[in-house]
Amino acid sequence: MNNFNTIKPTIILIFGATGDLAKRKLFPAFYNLYLDGRMPEKFEIIALGRAENSDDQFRSYVSDNLNTFSRNKIVSQEKFLQFASHITYLKNDIDEDESYLVLQKYLDSRDSTFGERANRLFYLSIAPSFIATISKNINKLGLAANPEQDRIIIEKPFGYNKSSAIQLNELLSQTFKEEQIYRIDHYLGKETVQNILAFRFGNSMFEPLWNRTYIDSVQITVAEEVGVEDRGGFYEDAGALKDMIQNHLMQILTMVAMEAPTSLQSDEIRNRKADVLKAIRRITPEEVAHYTVRGQYDHGAIKGKPVPGYIQEKGVAKNSTTETFVAMKFYLDNWRWQGVPFYVRTGKRMQEKQSSIVIQFRPVPHSTFSFGKEGMMPNRLIINIQPAMDIRLQFMTKKPGLSLSLKPAEMVFDYFSCSNQTPEAYETLLLDAILGDPTLFMRSDQVEEAWDVVTTIQEAWENDKSLNLHKYEAGSWGPEAADALLARQGHAWISNTYNEIKEEADGNYF
């Protein structure tokens, strides 16, 4: 276990501290780490924003948000005040040189107070268009001049295509060394995603089966009930391909498909992930319509409540062809996975919120039972990421009774049965950043390879904005074309939904 009291004094600078991400995720994460005794003994959070605020006003604002968004509410006012005493608010105008001079003087004064040069963690919770300005000013004043002590966290989207991602990497490299740059993808901080490594490489019974000989197909689903809400303007420029497939789903895919690392060193694990991205067979422009399905939600109902279609949302053009749903099929050209289809899908306004991985094993080659192979259910390993957090192994077993007939059954490892206080993803990732562990963060080559995977798809859709665009009813599992994508190879989407899981727990399933 890390001894957090031995960590050097740490100053965390949050650009955009009054924004939505900071109030919903960042301050709750730091608060929970503090309650768990996982913050350095000496630390300070400098909240940077354009608005006029005193320290007390901003601390009160943080208090209100913790009671709304934190997994641990404020039970002890004394504990909160201890935490809040580490928060300082500084008015900061990203475009003004004077703001950075003020910041430099303040950092120097804090180093004097600490009695040594503190570690500095710069968190850019701002629009991507401001990254260049902040980076250049940090460089000009030498605010992050120590590669061993200073780090910067960049939120997605990291670029909007491959060329812009390369340009952003080059820009950041003028100020920071690669080991200082922490490109964050909160999905990699989720407990069940991290457990994929432990599950695969900590158990001898599964890894020998984790290849083309025994696995028939892999599915990765990230479905959301919500629509674009008040982010229509942002989503018009993003779409599901850039917002979800290029980062979240690609990173989950690398965890599932990577080769065994020789150690848990960060570069070793990230090398293996990069290998997966390089092995993904690139889809040619002529193949885009065959391997991909894009959709856009129409009006419908979620849990019985009517909801509007995408083009009725605020900030969305009435003739918009932006996709809110994507399904596609990938192949990996390497020895382990040759010929195994990887199906990924993501969508908004889906029937239920669900993030899951389904590993479907090949059917038995011959059935000795009277009903033949038709009555057999495939063996599956299902890793539920959210809202359920569990790992499920589905297999066939004998029905109780005198006849020799089979029925499906499950073995389940449920995270909630072990702990109902699982750390949030941002807690894990921010702690790693404080400790200087980049394992769960993306490296520049990973980002560029992930963009390369989707480049031809992105270009084909931009050149023909109506290509393969299907409407689907809000509250459904997406367009029928997504089902047809799998049906061509005799597969179907596995929606082991949260409601079904709850029914099974009550004894009504299987």
C-alpha cells in the first residue's frame, strides 16, 4: 500500500473549476480521496475560473455540490472544513498573460510555505480550443519545468480526427515530456474495466481459452438512456463515432484483446494496448457501408415517458445527419484473434443504460443430447461495467428431475455484494495521477492509432452525410440494421439488461 504521507507536497490546479465536470466529478473525487486518507499530507487545490469568488464563497459552492454529486455526502462538518481549508480560488482569465504571472507568484509562495518545491498537477477541465493557450503560457513561465514533479491531465475529446490529434500531441510536446501528459478516459478507471486484467491474467483457467480456437465472437455495448439533453450544440460537432467509439470503446477493446504483459509496469501494459490498435484491420472506404451502421434517435418513450427525437433537441439542426448510434464490426489481424468478429455498439436514448462486454464461446462440436445442438445455449462470459457491476459465466447444466435434459445456469461475481462503496472512476484516475502512475492513461501513439482505426469511416460519413443513417425509436435497442449486421454471421446482440439481472436475482430468470 502506498504511504501517502511520504508523497511530496502537491498542488492541484483546476482550469475550469466552476464548470460542470469539476462540480460533478473532480471535487467529489478529491473529497472522497481525502476522507479515505489517500491525499498527500500537504496539498492544495487551486480552483481557477473567470468569475469573481472569495475562498469562502467557492468553498460553499463546493459544499453544495458534494451533497448533490458525491458518493459520500457531508456528514461531518468538521471533516468538510478540514478538506475545504485546502481549497483556494484564484480568478483566472485564460487569455490574459497577467493571470499566469499572478499564478506563478502564488505557486512560488506556496513552495516557500511548504519548505520545498511542490508537485504540480494541472487539470484542464476546459474546451479543447483553450489547450494551446494554457500550454503555451505554462511553457513561457516554466510552471511545469520539472518532468519528475509536474503533470498535466487532458480531458477528451483529444482532437477531432487523426491529424488534429497529431497536432495536439506535437503542441503539448513543446511544453511537456510524454511521461508528464495524462490523457484521461474515465472508462479506464471503472472497477470492472480494471478487473479485466486481473480476471484474464490472474487465473489459469480462462487465459488458455482466450483466443480464436475457443471464442466465437466478442460484443462491447455502451448504451445510454439519456439523449443529448442541453448539449445539442456540442453533439452536432461530435457524434457517437468521435464521442464514444474512438475513445471509450476502443480502450475497452484493447483491455479485452491485449496480449499478456510481462509486468504491470505502465509502459509494458500500454505497449500491449497499442499492439491491439495496430492489429485492428482498417475498414476501406468501399467497406464502410458493409461493416458499420449509424443511427439517429427519433421520438419515443423512456420508461413510459415521451421524449423528443434528436432533431427536436435544443441546438440541433432540423436537417441534422449527426449519428447518435453506431454499431460496427472489427477484425484483429493477429494470431490470437484472426477471424473472430468484434462487435461494438453505442447509442443514446436506448432502452436501458448498459455497459457490458460479452465473450461468446464456440458451440460444442457435437451434442450427445436428444434435442441436438439446437437446444443448447452458447457458453458466455459477461462482464457488466454499469449500472450492474458483475462478471457472469453462463453454461449448461442438468435440469433437476429424472430425465437427462439441460438448462442454462450462471455463476456470478457481484461487486456490490463485496462492497457498496466502490470508488468512482475519477477517484482511481486522479489518485494515479497524483502518484505519477500513467498506466490507465492514454499515450500519444494509442490516441493516434485509435483515430486511425475510424478515419476512413469518419471521412466516408462526412463525404456522404446520409450514408447508412437509420432512424430508430427512442427507448429501443437501435435500428434494425444493427441486428442485421450480426445476423449475417448467425449472431445476435446480447442485451443482458439490468432489469433482467434483477429478475434473475429474484429467481425469475433462467
